[in-house]
Amino acid sequence: MAKTQALDENPKVQQSPNWRWSLAEVAWIFLLLFLFAGTPPPDAGESHYLVKAKHYWNREFCKGDLCLEAPEAHLVFCWVFGWRTKFCSLEATAWILRSLAWLGFAFAWQRLSSAIAPQRFWSILSAGLMLALLRNCHMSRELILVGGVEAKVFAYVLVLLGMGELVRGRWNWA
């Protein structure tokens, strides 16, 4: 009994990461992102980014379009994600990339949130609050885009992961 009480009072034991809880939180945040931004494609940025990516991999697609024939400003995005358009429709590509982005964003948000406030389910609450602010505050959805797929969505995943490592004091990982 005394040993159990000593373990319960030890803050290190209470805050030890449990990967199952973390996975559940990531799944709930992913669901929140889907409910918030799971509209049919195209969403913000997709009508430009995905079409440019498809044209990058298939020059016959919309050949002669001035916008698509312009020099590529998003070369990394087109190179990394555009090849999917060779095998999938633009709509299917949008859903695949959205799912990857939402999963990465949910994982990164949970990691950052658990580093700041290590209590269970606070990451879900903070993600819900962030989404409510995105919906109701002027211009904020443009700053952190969780709807359509474009390069900055994946960049935010990396930024959030880096911030989580900074909070944990792992400067070399950040």
C-alpha cells in the first residue's frame, strides 16, 4: 500500500508518456480536423497547387495554359506530391494529401501540446479551441491552413514538431 501511494505521488510516474493515449489523442485530433475541413475538393489552394502538380508530371495536361506554363514556383511540392496525379484523379489526390497533412498535423499538435501541458486529452481540447478560433477570427484560417492542400500545410507540421522539441529542451532535434 505504501509503495502504491509513493508511486501515485511521484509526478514522473503520472506524466510518463503512454503511446496508446497519445495515439488516441492523435486520432481524435484527426477526426476534429476532418469534421472542420472535410469538404469536397477543391478547397483553398487545391485548385492551384494540385493542378500545377499534375501539369508538372504531365505536360500534356492543360497544355497552353498561361498559368500552368509559367516557371514553377512550387517545385518541391510538385516534385514530392505531384507524382500521385499520374495514378489518381485530382480529387483522390486531394483526399490522400489531406489525410497525410491532417495526420501529420494531428501528430505534431499532440506532441507540442503534450510538451506544454502533459495532461491527457488537453491536446484535443487545445486543437478544438484552435479550430474554433480559425473559423471565427478574421484571416486566421489563411495563416494555419487545415483545409486544402498546399505546401504550407506540410511546413506547419514541421514547425509544430520543431516547437515541441524546443519545449522539451531538445535543441538539436528542433
